Amino acid sequence: MSDFGQTRNSIGGKAINVEADLDRILFDEKTILRRLDELAAQISADYHDRELTVVAILNGSLIFMADLLRRIPLPLKLDCLSVASYHGALQSSGEVIFRQVAPPDVAGRHILLLDDILDSGATLNAIQERLETASPRSIRVCVLLRKIKPRTRVATADYVGFDIADEFVVGYGLDYMERYRNLPYIGVLRKELMPS
Ligand code: IMP
Ligand code: MG
């Protein structure tokens, strides 16, 4: 286990201990990277004869993307897409806002969408629908985490790092109010810290 959480940072003159904000750690860094080895091997085998275009959804997939792509020894192109769906709240608003003026060039390409987590599915659904209109050759979805819960929308992922219970998690790219993204592990945020 890294000593990241034990390190007391001083922000605004106030000592904080990020690990104290967590109920528990779900996946430590070693466990995440071991799983990324497997995911990368699977993706590399599936795309060995096709040129892959990765479209990473910012900001949540940033750290996942960096660690996963360095494990895929294929020629590939990388684009990023910036969307907002949460607006700081815990539940998806259902509305997805595209921050880009021009969407990535996906026409005729094999697209692998990367996102941090499949929750309600609203974000990935909206992005997939948008990209489909630009005639890609194929679209697959890869998420680090997938919450086990009933979904009203049909949202599927072709590659999944870990299935988790329906709890709010942070770290390794995932945020709560833009904090905790830089934790090297994934943990469950303490319920008292969130509005009920
Ligand atoms: P969805 O549209 O409900 O599937 O949510 C997608 C986005 O919501 C993700 O890309 C995350 O940014 C955010 N999100 C959903 N669940 C969590 C969580 O447990 N922790 C942090 N962010 C989350
Ligand atoms: Mg977020």
C-alpha cells in the first residue's frame, strides 16, 4: 500500500488526510495494475489486425488511460473527449454536455471508447450515439469500473476492469467535486461526506 493517504498535506493552512475521507479501499494500486495487464492483453489480441483509435473520456479516464495504453503494444491513435454529466452532484443529471467544438475524427475507424465508470450509462450512451453519426467502422467500450445495478438505459461495456457494488467511489481518476482524482488507489467515500 502506498503511503499517499498517510501523508498530511497542507491546503489553505489546514491539515488534511485524504485516506480518512474513505470508508475503505476497494482496489490498491497493485491490484489495479495487475488487472490492466489482463485487459491490455485482451484488447491487444482483439485488435492485432486492425488499427485502433482510442477515444478517452475526460477527466475521469485520464489515469486509467495512461496506464492502460502503455500496456498495449499496437500502433494506435488517441483522441480525447470532454463531457460533463454530473455537474458536481452524486447522481447523473441525464444530460450530457459536450465541451468540444469539433468531435474527434472517427469516420471509417475502429473506435475504443475509454471511460472510468459505467454508472447509469447516460454518458456512454450519449457519446456512442453522437459518434455513430460520424460513421465509424466499429465502436467498443472499455471501462475501468462497472456498477452492478438495474439500468433503464441499454449501456454495455465490452471490456470491464472490475464490477463493483452501487457505492460512490473515488481515486485513480474518479472524483467527488473534482477532488481525490490523484489517489493511486480506488476507495469508497465515507457516506457522511456526501449529501444524502
Ligand atoms: P453515468 O452517465 O451515470 O454512467 O455516469 C458517468 C460518469 O459519472 C462517470 O464517467 C463518472 O465521471 C461519474 N460517476 C459515476 N459514478 C461515480 C462514482 O462512484 N464515483 C465518481 N464518479 C462517478
Ligand atoms: Mg466526475
